[in-house]
Amino acid sequence: MSEPLWQPDDSSQHTHLAAFWQQARTNSGLPLTDYQALHRWSVEQPDAFWRQVWEHCDVVGHPGDTVLTPGEHFQDTRWFAHGELNYAENLLKRNDTHPAVVSVLEDGSRNVISYAQLRVAAGKVAAQLLAAGVQPGDRVAGFMPNRTETLIAALGAAWIGAVWSSCSPDFGVSGVLDRFGQIEPKVLLACDGYHYNGKWIDLGERIDALHDALKPELLIVVPGRGDSSTVTRALIWGAWLDAAGPAPAFIRLPFNHPLFILYSSGTTGQPKCIVHGAGGTLLQQTKELHLHGDVHDTDTLFYFTTCGWMMWNWLVSGLQTGATLVLYDGNPAYPDATRLFDVIDAEKITHFGTSAKFVQAVEKAGAVPRDSHDLSTLRTLYSTGSPLLHESYDFLYEKVKPDLLVSSISGGTDIISCFALGSPLVPVYRGELQCLGLGLDVAVYNDDGEPVVGEKGELVCRAPFPACPVAFWNDPDEERFHGAYFDRFKNVWAHGDYAEIIAHDGHDGLVIHGRSDAVLNPGGVRIGTAEIYRQVEKLEEVVESLVIGQDWDNDVRVVLFVRLAEGKTLDDALTKRIKDQVRANCTPRHVPAKVVQVTDIPRTKSGKITELAVRDIIHGRPVKNKEAMANPEALELYEDLAELKS
């Protein structure tokens, strides 16, 4: 077993989790000597655990007398059945001059708003929505970049029990309609443009098309630059807020009242509309930020995300801790790969979130942030979106900051949170997510539905949890909902990740080997795609790669596509080096039968590579909903390849 890259020191005893742990010992009368014991108590005694989370994290509202009411099926379980709360009230309970949100745009614009100002602005939105006839359960949709107005609008909607849903402005019209068209928003908030990669992107025509198709009762436009807009059939944000009456009282609603509607990627068909409840979202995300992340009210929290990714919702919940949030909108690598490290120093960020691909890109660019930047305030770095490579851990500790808590996290839109993540009280090991989430009965099952440790299998959750979706929109018989998670194992949530639990003394770590539906199966041997990516992307010539299984000669052969650094060409020598690298560090089964150079890798809007879409193209199958992709034109590179015909 490798040596830990980071270990908690004496200061860890002053963390939120340490205080919670001691309270759990007192409340339970159990010694709870290590994290594994704490985790076991949290899943075996869910009533006690989740009530303690409510109290310890100072959730505002009434929990009621009952925490857990079991149902016949996993999704029928009710949490805090008699409880009431309001999400916005919890995020706005701090009401002073402390900075709540700092918005940084690619063009250099910067705006700061205090908690008191944020509360006033969100109250104005709530008042105006009520005046427009918006009721609890009505949908308010945002076609918005990641800026302060988006967050204010979401809080204003939650204030009165409306349901917020958002898409990032890089979606085309049909992609937005695939999402918003299903939920029929009463109100549409849109920004008329944004900067990306040094260019102004005008959204006026797209907003007009969305207005014509969706026919919302109210269209509000946020000018992307200046105070006016070219969109003529809309109310202007500033004037609309100025006309607001007094802020209404927060409307406290049942624990499971819908708060957000998020969307699956849509790369395999029409996006699923996933409804998340206010109570489950608040309680789970607060647990993650407060306990696992150790975010304090003096901290500054950042996550690079668009409003179309669940990490935006996760970031917004950071307000519950009283911390300052930093929003960034634009290309994270413009004008160069260290742009976000500039933001860390300028805003004194303590908790920085990004994707594994961003970390790789910074490393490939040859940047050494520990030499070029101060980074003295930075304590924790979050990574998600795909597995963080072992070599990326090395880069972060050697070239970014040696005392950094690297917290690789994994969950998803489906649970608007994490199944495995970080902790300030357990070590960090190379290539591993630190620990399983408290209150989540996470396991890895083999094909027979048996829990295994140290073996690869399906990541599952064996017991209900508060952040389970309330429902899928327009799925009255729950057929799509059940099919998404419960077809494989009866009454057990199958998450779709190919994973492995690693046992340590006192806690379990987790390794994600890739998506289950992208697993390769040459000769009947299951191989996670991340195992190959890790080896191939060690080579400096390879910028990124994508691997699929191609049906061939009554078997499956491994096909690897590589995007190379500028000026590099895939010749016989490089092909041999790639294959040798995989063979030496994996097994002969992992070695690709074919290696093909491409100029682009198709990906989703949130930056994840789309292995299934490429697999469909290779096999002559249509790719559904290309609009959900960030670069659908890249799929043309994979059509009818001569290299794959022999």
C-alpha cells in the first residue's frame, strides 16, 4: 500500500467534523474510535445521524417528530415527513456586511455583494414573482451564465417555493428546449450575452426563439454589458427589481417540496428531468460542505462550473455555511492555463473546485503554480467530473502546494451531491477518493449482487438517503425513475460507476475506474476506461484520449483514439510506445488493438468525454440528441474510419 500524500495534523481537531464526531460519541454512547465506526453508525442509525446533522449545521425550520418513515420501495421512503423549511431562508440566515458573493467575469469585471445586499435583492425577486402570479411549484428557468444575477434569481424563486432550473448559455436553442420545453416554465430569465475566450457571444436571437417556443408569462433579460439590451420583448432586470414591493415572508414548505430540476446529459436520448427536494438538497449539501469540506464562515469557496452542471447548485449551498462564494464566468484557461490561480490569489480562496481534466490541462501546459503564485490561503482542492489520475495527485502536491488537502469527489446530477468525497480527518492516498459519504450506505457489488472489497464492480447505495430525487418530471408511474437506478439490483440504487473499495486502517477509500456502461469487455474481461486513460495520458505527446470497445470477430477489441500535442503525429514509434506503456502497467488485455489519431474528442457541456456516442458512431448507430454535446461536430471525425475496417 502506498504512503499517504497528506495526513491530518493537530489542527484537524478544530474542524467541524471533529466537533460533530465528539457529539455523536456523546449522543450514541459509543466509542466511535475511527472514521469507519462513525460511518457505520451514520448508516445504521439514520434517525440519530440526520437529526444530528440538522441540529449541528443549524438548519432553520421545523424538523418534526419523525426523521425516517420507511416505504415499500427505496424511493418511497419519506424523510422528515412532518418537517418544514425554506432553502433560501437557510442560505440567507447570515444578514450582515460580510461578502456573500464575488462575481468575476472573463473580461475582468468584478462585483461584490454582501449577505445583507443579497437578502434584499433575493427578496425583491420573490416579491416580483409573487406579483406576477408565481405560486409554489411553478417553474422559473434561467438561461444564464454563472453570475450574481443567476444566484439571486434562484434564491428569489426558492423564497416563495417556486422551482428553479437552469441551462448554461452555450446550449443551442434545441438543447434548451429539450430541457425547458418539458417543464414549461412560467418565468424565463436570460442574459443577452457573455464573454468566452476573449469574444463576446450575443444571445439575442436565441432568447427570441426561446420566447416564441416556450411562451413564458414573464421574460426578464439581464444585459450582459451595460444597462440596456437588444431584446425588445422583455423586462430589464434592473428596472424589474427597482419596481419590487416589500419582501414577503419566507414560505416554509414540506421537506420534499421541489427545489431544483436538473437534467441528465441527454447524449442517449431526451434528457431526464430530475426533481430534487429542498430538504434533501439542503441537508445533504450542508453535510458535505460543513462536515466533509470543513467550510467555515470566514472561508472563501470557489468551484469552476456553469449553471448547467450540478456543481453550480452545490456551490450555491455554500452560502449556508456563511462563507464567501466566488463565481467565475468565462474560459478557465484564458488567456493562459493559470488564470484560475490568479483568481485564487486575488480573492484569497480557501476551497477551490475544478475538474480532473482542468488539472491535467494545467500540467500539460507546463505550469508550476507553486512558483508563479502565492496560494497561501488555499487549503482544499476539489476535483470531479472524471477520475483524478494518480499522476495528477503527484502534480498537485509537487507543483501546486505540498500541504493541500486534495479532495476528489464523486456523485452526480442524480443525487445532486456525492457518494464519496473528502474528509479533514483521514489521509489522502494517490488515486483514491478519501472516504465514503456519511449517512450513505455505499458499497461495491459484483455481478451476483454481493458486496466486495478490493475488487471492481458496480457502485451502489443499499439504503435510502435524503438527497434521492423526489421524482422525474412527467414520469407518473415512475417507470423511467425505476429503470434508471433499480433495474439491476432489487431495491438497491445502482449508480452506474465501475468502482473499487480500498480498505485502510480505520476507513475505506474508493477508486472510480470509469462508467459501467463504458466498460470494455475484450475476451470477457471487464476493463474500466480510466485504467487505460491513466497510462496513455502519462505520455507528453498525448493531450487527451478516448477508448471504446469495438465489436469485432465475435469478440470485442479495444480501440484508442488520441489527440496529440500540436505538431505531433501518430507514427509507428509512438503507437508502440503507447501500447508498451499500457502493457507494462496494466495487462495484455488492456492493450489497444487499434490506436487512431484524431483532432478532437467529443464531450458534454460539462466537459465529460462521450464514450458512448463514439461507440455508437463506430458501430453505425445514430447518436441521439447531439445538441447536448459541447462539440457535436467532432463526431464526424469518427465516421467510417478506414483504420477500423481491418
